[in-house]
Amino acid sequence: MQAARELNRAAAVLALSVLMDSAIEHYRGSFKNKAMFTPLAVSALALGVSAHGMRDQRAVTHGLRNGAYILTGLTGAAGLAFHTYNVMKRTGGINWQNLFYGAPIGAPAAIAMSGALGSAGERIRHYAPFTPAHIWGLPSGRGLAALTSLGIIGTSAESFLLHFRGAFHNPCMYLPVTLPPIASALMARLAWLPEGSRHPWTRLWLGLTAFLGFGGVAFHAYGVNRALGGWRNWRQNMLDGPPLPAPPAFTGLSLAGLAALRIIEAKRLV
Amino acid sequence: MPVSAADPQKTPRAVEGRAPDVFRIGGWVPMRQYAESEEVDFAIVGTGAGGGTLACKLAEGGFSVVGFDAGAYWRPLEDFASDETEQSKLYWTDDRIVDGENPLQLGGNNCGKAVGGSTVHFAMVSLRFRPEWFKSRSVMGYGLDWPLDWREMWKYYAEAEEALKIAGPVTYPWGPKRPRYPYRAHEMNAAAHALAKGCEAMGIGWTETPLATVSAPRGLSSPCMYRGFCVVGCSTNAKQSALTTWIPRALKAGAEIRDLSMVGRVEVDASGKATGVHYLREGAWRFQRAKNVVVAGYAIETPRLLLNSANPQFPNGLANSSGLVGKYLMTQSNQAVWGLSKDEVRSYKGPPSLALTEHWNYDDKKDFFGGYAYMSQGPLPAMWAKTQMSSRQLWGAELVRSMQDYNHVVGLKMVGEMLPQERNQVVLTGEKDQYGLPVPKVTYSWCDNDKAMIRHALGFMRQAMEAIDAHDIFDQDDDTNHLYGTARMGDDPRSSVVNADCRSWDIPNLWICDGSVFPTTGGVNPSLTIQAIACRTGDRIKAMARRGEL
């Protein structure tokens, strides 16, 4: 139950990151295609139902909420296909130029992940504490760990792509491509191990990754300030500089990881 | 925006122990100054790609250096406007006489009068030579061999690329392996995508152009924001010019830069060694003593200074025992094919040449010598109107109507190798300019090989334009750009002016370090090669000084 609400919170943080990021990026793209409003709508929806879930103390799956999460997940998957198509149709197909400057592949995947986390939360909500719930054939804690591992490594891959585009001109730009992959590996390990033991190092590393999400916003704010005119020219530099809302995706995913850890460690009590 | 009161083209800025801080509006940086009576290690005439780079290398090597430039010391953030006419202040527009079968158009992008030289307005295209070009006579059967080895140059290219944080493709498709460009390539604009599409249709390779403008922050340079006025002066400092890279480093290492200082004569004593330079600053001719003099005034001003410094001992001008000073002037063919796209292109957004192909530099199945690259284009409006006037003879209502298609203009422009010919030259005339110095006469004629290459390029680029469904296609067949060759380097004092170290054969403490030393041009823009040569010369001078060979 507690874990389920934590998952609502994780989904909320992720949805908020995506909402802000896609609002800025698609505004930058002048909403040239009407479909570019879609991620705003669904991430706002995911954010709304997550807020609802966080306040909801009932140990039952909420059908409407779950439906909204599934819709979010499907939209993310469709966005992924759409962005991939956008990259492929550019001159030269899949090359660095198009990966750097075409539609970002990783962004819609974050929407899908927000939906998946929320939906996972709904699925484990109605189970009694000591009844093993399952996600994709794995016990819920391990399944969630696998999902988080995937999300963290994917987000790290996207930050690698964009920080490589920025030539890692500041050494701190290596942080999101070094710390989170370790968190991802630790979560993958949890997905593999039987549930029920304590994992203080994993907890610590997830905390660090969650913190990195906030720290990243500060670094990106500094990055915006290094463009011509700095923050005085925020209307241009917010759009063209490093994306402020992107790093908290790590925070959302780490919160989901902590929820998974709660379930896994709770098994010790059995 | 606060702007300094005095006109930087009339009153020198680099005085009283300080020089303009190019990164801050109204800012200053401390500058060491040398007395004219003090014999400095190096007096460098010109502060562009050659002189600016060498000033930095020598100052960082511990030498005392004074760099002279006839132009102003600009602060791009406060002095540069988004206006082509205003920005013609960056060009060298003093009197010249041009003749020959194909007279050069001087006073535009092929010259520069500013601290930083023409790198202040260059298109930032930073390419390496094809290795074989350094031995084009023995390997490819035309032109001349350079006294330099490409493997050594590869190292100095890397140094120059790092110093300028060149933003280029992750892997470069032509030539031997090179290190990864320090910064990633910029986002291609629609004009660059048009080039790429044309290349794919023609079955040849293309890539993003390696450019000297940063795609991410670098020190006090903010990332390029695609304003598009690069070729009339970058007002944001994203451009990595000599003014924003080498010269700030030189100042930090103790060099002095004297702006608005026109050097008119290099003094040579009875022993046949250079003793300093005569220069005009603030209305008076002055003399700076120096142990070594470096001439880096580019392919017209360099021979003009050497020829004008003639004395009874060297009646034909300095460093001219070979008779080659001013001879073998070269330019590059810069012809273009233009057309209209049905989609909006807005080619003027971003740096003008974001994509290129070097296919015809590396493919030798051609019926002429040499090679060419071609690049996507983004002409600014006044330049575009001028092109329409000169190439299509449009005027009046017709020109106005045609300018309404400006957003749809797409074009491909070549940078092609022209062969060295003795008849192409710079000589002095009896006429005097505003400094009282003899006006140079610049003679240029194309040879049959030049014409064959231009025909090939125009034909090929036209096919590439047709392949992307451009319409109203026309050729611009008269343009040329970079200059080279009037003080060429070589292995033999009888057939060259300087040796591989840019040291003149005749006067051991007189050096020439700019585009004039190129024996051949290659089919790429010269700035990176000039800077690589300057880096090498700096290292060679340091090594010779250690061995007491200066």
C-alpha cells in the first residue's frame, strides 16, 4: 500500500518532468504538428491521477486511474514510434546529426515509463502486504526493480547522447552517465536476487541518483546562463539551452526504485 | 548598450597598458607594452590567422612580441551590427589596381583590416588539406611540392582544431584518420539538408562542415545562436577567430598588440639583417626595434611590404633573390549554382556553410588537375542582391521581384584549387595611397585547367540542384575567394622565398607567416592550414632558439 503510493509519487515526478520538458520543446517546435499537444495532455493526466493516488488511502486498484496510466503508457509508446520515424525520415537516416537534432527518442519513452510505473502501483495496491503480487511474471518487487533498472539506464543513455552533443564541455556532465548506470545495475541485480534481504548500498545509491536529478536542474540553470545574455535573455536561452525539467526524470525513477526496495525488503518480515 | 566614445577606427584602443576585452562590453584586459627603443624578440606585421597565431605561440614560448595591425581593435559584442554595409568596416578597402584576363574583385571577403585579420569575418570553414597535396608535383603531377610532411602537419592541424574548439562531425568521411573534433557538429539548416539530399541523389558522400564556432559554451564564448551574420562579423563571440582565441592568449603571455598601426617598411642594416619596422600610428611614422621581423599581411600586403622595403643592398625588395616575391599569386574558384526551392529554406539562418562534400577533392577520375569542395550557402540579403545583379543582370523592378523569393533560395558553392602561374602577380605602381605607400597592382588570369575545373563543378552542382527539384537554376560563374602564393615556401632558395620554417632564405631574421607561403592552394579553405603552419613555425622557432640558431 505504502509502496503503491510511492509509485504514484514516482509517476508524478516523472510525468511532471515530461510535461514541462515537452511543453518547452514542443513550444520551441511551434507545435507544428497538432499531435505535439498529445504529450502535454497525457502527462498532465498522469500527473493528475498520480496526485489523486498519492492521497488515496484505499487498498484497491482504482479503475479510472489505472486506465489513465495505461493510456499514458500507450501514448508514450506511440510517441516513441513517432519520434523514431521523424529521425529516420531525415536526410541520412540514423546518424549522429539526426540523433542529436531530430526528435529525441528518449523523451516519449519517459512518458511510457510514467504510465508503466503508475499502472504497476495500481496493480500492487489491492494485494495484502504479505501476498506476493506479480508484475510481468516476476514477484512485484523484482518486476518493479527490473522496470526501474530499464528506465534509469534509458534516461542515462539519453543524457549521454545530449551531453556528447555538448562535447562534455563541463566535467560535471559526466555525472548522469556514470552514477545512474550503477543504480541501474544495482536494480537489475535486485530483479535477479530472491526478495527479502536488506540492500543499504542500493538504497544509498538510489538516494544519490534521486539527488542528482535535483542537482542537474541547478547545473542546467547554470548552462542556460552561459548562453548569450544569460538569464536576462531567458525567453530564448530557456528554449535553446540545456533543458531544466529533464534531470528530475532521474529523481522520479529513483523514487520508483525505492518503492521496489520497500517491497523487496518487506519480504524479510514474512 | 554602452559604447566607447572614441571611434576605434580613428583612435587606437590598445594603449596605456591595456587592450580591449573582446568578451565584455566596454571591458579591458591588462597588456604589457614595450618601448620602441627596446629591441623586442619579434615584431609581427599582421594579427590574423598567421600573425595572431604566431604571436600567441611565441609569447607563450617566452619571447617578447609586438603585433602590429593596420585595422581596429573591435569588441564584437558592442561594435558589430546586423548590417552588411556597416560591417564592411572589417574589409581592406584601400586602393588597389586590378587587371589580367580575370581581374580579382578585392575589398570584400578575401581581405581583412582588423586585429584578428580576416578571421574576424571568415566563414569559419576549418578543413585539413588532402595529404597528397603537400606533394602534388611528385604524387599527383601538377603544381609544386611543399617542403612540409603531411604527418607532421596532421599534428599541427590537431593543435589548431583544439585551440579553436572546432565543431565538426563525429567521424570525417575523407582522408586519413584524424582525432575527433573537440566539439560536435552544429544542427544543419535547410540549406545544408538540401546539399545532403543532392549528394545522396548523386551518389557521393557529404558531411557536416567542421566550423570554428562553438556548439556548446567555451570559456566566455557563448554557444552559437544561429544569428547568421558570421561572414560580416560574429557579434556574439561564438566564432573562434584569432581575435577571440589566439590574441587573448598572446596578451596573457605578455605580447603587445598595436592597433591602427600600418607598417610601411622593414628596415635592414648593412649586415643584411632586419632591425625593425617603420609604422604609422596616430599620424606619425615611428620605428620599433626588433631582433626578428615576421611579415604576416596576407598575399597582397606581404609582397607589397617586402617590395616597398627595397634598399640599395636589396634593390628588388627584401627576400627576393629568387625574384618570386609577388609572383605566383593564386586564388580559389568560388563559382556557384543557385536555384529556388518550393519549400521555404531561409538559408541565411545559422553559419552559411553547414554541410559540404569533399568528394571531388578525393576522387581523381577527372580530366583536370586539382580538386574542389562544394558547400551549402546562406547569402545575406545585400550580398544576394549583388549576386543577382552581377550574375543575372537583374535591376529595378525585376530585382525587387526576384528578392521576394529570398526565403526560397538554395545554392551550392565551390572552393576550387587554381594552379600557380607566374603571370599572376602583385607589383608596386607609382601611385600612392593614403599612407603615402605605393598602390599594388594585382594581375590575375585563369588558365585552361582552372576553366576545366569550373566547368566540371558548375555542371555537377547543377545536376545536384536538379536532383532536389530546385527550379529557376542559374550559374554564378565569376566569383573567386581566398588568396595565396606571393612568397612561397620551398626547399630551394632559387625557386622559393621562405623555407619550411617560414624563414626567408635571404635575410635570416625575416620570416613570412601567412597564406602567401602556400606553393599550391588545395581545394579547401586555407585558414586552418595557415594556423597549423603558424603553430609549427612557433615550435620550430622555439627549437632553433634553444639551439642558438636564430
